[in-house]
Amino acid sequence: MIRLTKKQKIAITIAVVASGMLLQNSVSFEMRWWLVGALVTASFLLSVWSLYFDLVGFEFLTLFTLPTLLTATFSLFIIEFTPSLLVRLLTVLIFAPTFYIMLLTENIFNVSAERNIPLLRAAHTVGYLATLFVSFSFFTLLFSLKPEIYISVPVVFIISGLLFLQALWQIRLENRLNREIVFSSLVGGLVTAQVTAVLSAWPLNQFAFGLAITTIVYVALGILTHKAKKDLTKKTFLEYLLVGVSVFAFITAVTNWGT
């Protein structure tokens, strides 16, 4: 029986998902939505297969949120904008290395939950940046679809809550989800959803919307991370708040309020 290494499994996972993305526009429009669901499901299951090592229940959520959301974002982009083959190729060329880096990072977290390894510090940095990248990509795509407020607000609450949950769990890599992490994730998701409800009345394009929501994720996650580490100071809090105010001031200044 052939035994595959984790990197070989990851390579197979990327090849399967990327091939599916390239074929999305080759099927009927009705089938494309089924293909998106199949790709997202395959992304999750193959990612689990690639990294499977002493996984406990909640780790199926914390370890695979980012890879699954990344797949959903890129596949929805292809089905929504039906780009040419060249654009699809470029999209896949961006997706593949990003997905690969994410899975390697999640593997470090998975192993580090059992024992300390030298790459953990680098993985924390990559995980933080990956969270922001997925946030901006997903929410920009979401608002390009122009959903009604009763759809966008719950979706933002759920997705941002999951982003907070996996990011906060990465701090200590405990073998359980404690109440503080769950509560902080719910609070972060609620705040992000409330801001979404307010911004729905603004004449923002999808990129400004994505930037605004990702800024909220950045500020809230930064504050909640320091709170979890028990090193949150007034200065740190104000610094994050200043970043948020500055970005929103910029968005307000460049918004065309006449439309």
C-alpha cells in the first residue's frame, strides 16, 4: 500500500480543487452552483484527509475554516463573473499557492496542539494575515452580489464569528474551546454584523465594503487577541481604535455620496 506524505496529500488536494475551478464554466449554469458546493465540500474533506492527525471535534472547525472559505470565495468569484479561461488560470494560480500555505500553516497548528515546534511563531503571523486576506476576499465578493440586508447581516455574523473563533483558538492551541473564546467570537461577530447593517445604507462599492468590514475584523481581532493574552493596555486599545477611525475616515472621504 502506498503511503503518502502530508505534502503529497496537500498537492493532490490542491490539484483536485483547482481542476474543478477551471471546469466550472464548462458546465451548465444550473450545474455550476452544484459544482461550487461540491468544490467546497471536497476542499473541506480533502483538507481533513491531508492533515489528519489526532483531530478532536472542534478542530474540524478551527483548522479548516480558512481553507474552506478560501475555496468558496474563489469558486463563487468564477461562477459570478464568468471570467475568460486566461482569467480563470490566473485566479487558480493565485488560489493554489495561497491554499498550500494555509494548509501548511494549519498543519503547524495541528501538530503544535500536541507538542511545541519551532515554526509556531511564523505560523501565528501567517494565520493572522490569512484571516485578514480571507476576510477581505470573501466580504468583497459578498457585497459585489448586492445581497439584501436580511441576508448580508446574518452571513457576516456567521462568517466573521468563525474567523474570530479560529484565530483566537490559535493563540493558546488548547485541546478544548473555552467559554472566553466562544464568547469573544460571538461578540466580534455581533459587532461586525452591526457595522454591516449601518454600512448597508452607505453608497459604497464592493471594495470599500470589503475594506470596511475587514478593518472591523482587524481592530476587533487585535483587541480580543491582546485581551486573551492578558496584555491589553489602554495604549494598545487606542492604537487599534485609531487605525479603525483612520480607515473609516478615508472611506468616507472617497465615497461618492451623490449616488
